[in-house]
Amino acid sequence: ISDIPFQGPIGAVRVGRANGELVVNPTAAQLEESDLNLVVAGNHKGIVMVEGRAVFASEDDLLEALFFAHEAIQPIL
């Protein structure tokens, strides 16, 4: 067994916005229309990584998407 520290599992989801609604793991068609495309990884405590792009997204829009993603990650853990 490795002696590398293990802080617990991490899960990840992709979040897009289709027709103004946030979508977890959107389809390719939804991503084509989406003005938001984020990949978010996290654990039960919080978010550990964010990658993505957005077109004219406000700070509030991004925060909403991040909280949405963190909630969607929980069942994966």
C-alpha cells in the first residue's frame, strides 16, 4: 500500500447552460448552444479545480454554476 496521503475521493462534472438552464453533463448539441462550458472537480468539502469558458457570463452566473456543480458532484463521491 502506498504511503501517499489520501484526502478522500474527488468527483467531476461538466456544466453547461442550455436554454438559460444549467445542465450537468450536457449533450454535444447542448454544448454547441451553450454560453457556458465548465469542468468542475471537487470533494465533499469544496471545489478543487475549475476549467472552462464562458461568453459574457457575470460573476453571479459563474458562482451559481459552481455551486450547482458542487451539488451535482456529491452523489458521485
